[in-house]
Amino acid sequence: MIQRVNSPSPRTLLIRKHFTPSQLGAEIGPFHSPLCPKSEGFNCLVVDAFSREQLLKDYAHDTYVMDRAGSIEDVDIVSTQPLGEALAAYAQQPAAKIASNTACISYIVSSHNFEHQPNPIRFLQDAETAIRPGGYLVMAIPIASRCFDCFQPLSRTGEFIDAYYLQKTKPSVGSVFDHQASSSKLLNAEGINDQTYDFDKVVVNAFNGVINEETYNASKQSAEASYIDSHCWRLNPFQFELIFSDLLACGFINHLSIAESIVHGSEFVVYLQRTEAANSDVAFTAERRTELLKKSIEFQFSDLLQKHLAKRDNSPTRAEGNRLADTPPSGSGLKAKLKRVMRKIVAQ
């Protein structure tokens, strides 16, 4: 079994930079990689759909997980209900650390969980209710173009809104289908990240090799009968800001604001701060929305096509390592090629 390293990684320090171990917080679905573990003195509630015992049972034959079984902490709140309902139910327990689900914790940490949320608007609303003024919802979210979602389109605000009004509590048949049919990997079966991605070597999973009526029906039946964990949403930092700004302007969110967003390799970390007063003057102008749309599209296509186009004209490949969310690298030649690609797409 792999033992926990005492020194936190730079990523861990980045994510938890706005709170201290003594503050009461909650971490959503940490599994075998908790960012705020009780073993390091954090006063943090673990929220998960499954108990520790169930997780160990379900992954008993997964050597990667079992090597890290010692890092799986006891789950304080076992629930498949929306966060607000889960916290309210926990508050009724005799040994609960909170009295209600309102202004009860100082922070919430969610690492690679938001994209799985069937109803992300409800999650954000529950978080702004639970977090005390001045506290943070910190989310690490995979960049769609730098993971197995790379060949899927980015999510849109309207899809978030539909999920909210449909009161989705689990991934839909369509979400499960997209996840199983279009999840990608490299030809050598290596995982995709910001360092390994290569347009010419990506292949989609397609239900482990083939899509037909039999594989579809099996997927549909599973999705209807149980909770099939899937990526429901595909984002990059600009697309997230665009959707969040839409939700803020439309009144879905009232007490959260984006304090900071940082690109970190294959993911971005967004810090949403809980404000004391309701947000005012949140009109989202056409100019700003257009700007974010363009930046999101450029970010996506630059990620997906840069290496591919660079091979054709021997221009430099994208720089390795981290880069700021508002300055995706692109040379003038690459920009011209991307524009030509975009014109062809629009013309079709």
C-alpha cells in the first residue's frame, strides 16, 4: 500500500490556499485523493455517494485504488441527494458539526466533481447557501480539450438551465451515451493530458470498440436503472466564466463571484467567493459575452489543433507547462491557420 506523502503537493497548496485546517469545511467525493484530509488536521466533512466500506468493496480488484486505500477516509455524509438536502439531513444527526445547511461551513472543495454534477446550477445554489460570507467554493475542473473529453463539444448555458428545470439527479441516457461513445484515448491506450495530447493519435472509445443497437440498449438500460457516473459537462476557463456570468445575470446565483481562475496543466482551478450582499449590477453585456465566446473557441481550437497544424508547417508546438488562462499561446502563423479552419467550419 502506498503511504501518504507528508509534504502537500504544489497543486494541493494551490487549491487550499484560502482556508486553514481549523476552519470547518466540506470536500465533495475525495475518494483516495483527499485535499483536506483529517489525517493532516483538517476539520473537513467528507461528502460522497458511497461509504468508505462500499468504496473499498467496489474497487477491491482495482490495484491502483487498493494501493491507496489508506488514503480513503471515513465518509461523514453518505448521500446521493443534492448537496443542500444532504447537509440538512446530516445536521439532524446527534453528532453533527452543523446545525443547519445555511451558512454552516467556511469552504467547499470539489476536485474533478463539478463536471459530473447532473444539476450544476442546483449545486452552485446549495453551495452559496451553505458557505459563510467570505468563504470559498474551490473547484478543480478538467479542461475539456486536455482530457478524454477532447473530441466533444463544449457545454452551453442552455444545457445547464435545462438540467435545472428538469431537476436532474443523475446523468441522463444521452450524457451516458456521449461519455461512453466519445471518450477518447491515444492509440497506445495512454491517457490524454496537456502533455500527451496529439490530434493525429486520438481515438474515441465507442463503447470499447463498436456502437450498435445492442451496445446502445445496454447503455440505456443501465442509465435508466442506476446511477452511471459520467462527465455531463465539458468546460474550459473561458466557457466556465461565460456560463457562470449568464447564470449570475439571469438570477440563478446571487451570492457567489469569481475571485480567481488559474490554469494548472490539464485542469483549471476556480475560486468562487461567497459575498455578504447579493450581487448587483450583474448585467452581462453583448460585448463581454462575445469576448468570452471568442476566447473560449480560440482556447479550444488552439489546444486541439496546434500540434497537428505545427507538423504541417514546422512551426513550434505549444509551450509545455502551465499557462495563464487569458493568454493561450499562439503564433501569428497558427492564428491564421486557425482562422482559416474556423471559416471553413462556419461555411459548411
